[in-house]
Amino acid sequence: MIKPCARCKIGVRCYSSAYCRPCGTQVMKEWRKKHPTRNQATQKKSDKKRWTADRAKFTKKRLARHHRWRDAHPEEAKAQMRQKYANMRDSALARLGTCCACCGETHKTMLEIDHIHNDGAIERKAASGNARGHRSFIYTNIRGMLDPNERYQILCSSCNKSKARNKGVCEHKTEDRSQEVGFCA
């Protein structure tokens, strides 16, 4: 059974409301005028203004507190940063693969991330303003990509150096080493 609007008695109620759409809008406007402090939209705007005003002060305080802690605990801070980068590297290796794409080397300490299109310096310069860049950039970039294997690959250090010195081609590309024991390629 269709129920009429409680206010105008002409319109049809909207969903679980007692009013039709035009009457419901008018009722809400009247309520907001009577209760300005309970208005959520106004409250959110004032909170946003307050946060924007205090953000710079809050950030400076937090940063100063972090620097005081870091200066007081230098060894623990270094250990945390080493652990952070190790975790980032492990997650990047997990996404790209755990063996060299060229020769099949599996030792984690020997593996490096290689730019397939040899554009690593350009990418680092675009991201950080200089060609050296920062090592965390590549890890966060890999983590955010849908398919990082289109842009990056895992190579062992010797294959990566060989590729750099031989105009983008590794020495192993000419040899078939897939039959040797201990390689995953």
C-alpha cells in the first residue's frame, strides 16, 4: 500500500521517510536552522578549518619529536631503517621473482632490480631531481604497479653489470645454462 506524505498528504513517501522528497528537503532545512550547532556539515567544515590551521604546527611538533628520539637513539633508528628497507626489498623481490631472469641465480644477496628498457637514470631523475635518486623509490614504485614485470626484472649482479657494459645484452643470452643444477631458469 502506498502511503501519502505526512506533511502535504499529496506526494508519495520516499523510502522509509514520512515525507515526500520536496517536503523532506524542506523539513531538513527547517531543522538545520533550529539546530545550527548539531549540523554535521557545518561541524565538518569547522573541523577542517581548524585542522588546516593547526597542520603546520602539528607537523613541526611531530617532526621535532621524531628528531629528538632519533638523536637520542641513533643505533635503534639505524636498525629500524635497515629493517624497513630490507622489508621493502623483500616485497619487491617477491613481486618480481626470486631468481635471475638471465642465468637463474637464486642467492638473495646477489639479486638486483634491473630496468628492462635501460631507463633507470631517467626515472630516478624524474622522481627525485637527480640521477642517483633514492633506493626506496623503486621499491614503492614496484609495490604500486599492477604488472611490474613489464618495466623491471631481477638480475644477478654479474648479469646486470654485463648488460650495462654490453649495450643491454647479457653474456648469458648467447649460452644455454638452463640445464645446470641449482638454477631456476
